[in-house]
Amino acid sequence: MYQLFGHSQSGSAAVEVALNICGVPYRRVDTYSTEDNDAAKELEALNPQKQVPTLLLPDGSVLTEAAAILIHLGLSFPESKLLPQDPAQRAQGIRGLVYIAANCYTPIGIIDFPRRWLPDADEVARERLVAGTKQRLYRNWALFADQFPATPFLGGAEPGALDILAAVITKWVETREAMLSARPQFFALLERIDRHPRVAPVLSLHWPD
């Protein structure tokens, strides 16, 4: 059985959606990097950075990084259609997942934990770092929206791994609000992903109305 180390409203929600789509049994271990409990110690033993999501595979191997986990599940369970079957479209889907990980996921760590990046700076400097990082984050999402058109979803006829990760990560740091103004069609796509039957059962638990 898969074991998913995650937390409510974290990136592990995307992996939880994907596991449900794949139809495989899994157990969610609720923990977070800032916690100090037995589950957090178990997480740290598997992933020294204590990041979620961390996925313990049935064979005992460990996968970290949401994009890598989604790619693995898409390749392991092609019938799930997490990744497009067409090689060229699949390549673009993987490119999109890596884009989000590199350009949209990473800035959120700076915004949430500025002291990790400027430990000796004063509060004004940290506030400037957060403000500048937010603007860069919104710019990166706008560029994503321009480069990855929905037909009708990013993964094709129905939401795939790229849709799922985009829907989850844009729920943080007022990104949805920024996209409503900057890229309204992309905002509408994200709302459609949220409501889709492949996605809604899990996301509605993490982000109840």
C-alpha cells in the first residue's frame, strides 16, 4: 500500500487526487514540516527536508517532490490519463509540471518563510522580499497561462496531472485573485478543474466552501 505523508491544504492534495484517480489503496499520514511529533519524525527519516508530499511506495522506495510523484503515477498507471498518451503532448505536460515546480512552487516557500532566506535581515527587508516574490510568482503564473492552453483542460479532454497541480498551487498566496485580474480565462479554467468529478471529491475536503 502507498503511504502519503501530507497535510490539509498542502501540495499533498494534488497527489491525493492522483492516487484516487489511479484507484490504488493508500494511507495518508497527516504531518507537516514544522510539527514535532512521531509522524514528523517518520517523515524526516524518509525525507530529511521534512517536505510534504512524500510518498512511500509499496516496494519501500521513497518519492518526494509533487511533480515527480505525479509523473511517476501517470507513467505507472497510463489508464488513469494523468499524462497524455500522445508522446508530444505528454512531453508538454511534463514540461508544465516541472515549470510549476521550478517557477511557482518554489517562490511560495520564500513567501511563507522569509526568515529562512534572510535570517539576519530586519522586518522591512523581509517584507520587501515577500512583496517582490509575490509579484514574481504572479508573473510566472501569467506566463504559464500564456504557454499552456486548455483543450478544454491542460491535460486534454479531462483534468490530468498538470491541471491538478495547477489547481492546488494556485490556491495559495492570493494567486487565484491575481489571475482573475491578469488572466481571467485561466482563472475560469482553474475553477472548472476544482468542480470536475475527477478532482472535486478531494479538493472539497481540503478547501471546503
